[in-house]
Amino acid sequence: CTFEVSVCDLPLLPVETMINHYDFGDDWRFAVTLEHIEPGPVRQKKAKRREPAGEAPEQYPSWDDA
């Protein structure tokens, strides 16, 4: 079962971490930490991306490698 949730609707406080379970077939899990909350509109239309950490794994390897 999948669903969409806005980050502002999550019961997270600064420095708390949640697990983002992405692409259920590959079973990727990412820890996401809320660093701080900036004053602003109640809801923003698009999330701001922070600096990435580490390298992303290859999602779909070449069939020739099998």
C-alpha cells in the first residue's frame, strides 16, 4: 500500500529522523533527519533539496552483467 504525505504533516521535531522506504521492489531505505524548521508559509508547494550525502546505488544494472 502506498500513499502520499506532506512533510509538514509528519509529527517530526528538529533533529528527529524518519526512514524513507523507496521503490519497494528494490527495498531501498534512506534515513532523513529534520535539521530545523524555518518560518514561512504554512505549506510550500515544492520541498527544497539539501546537499546529498554519499553515492546513490545503481538502480537498474545492465542485463549484460547478469
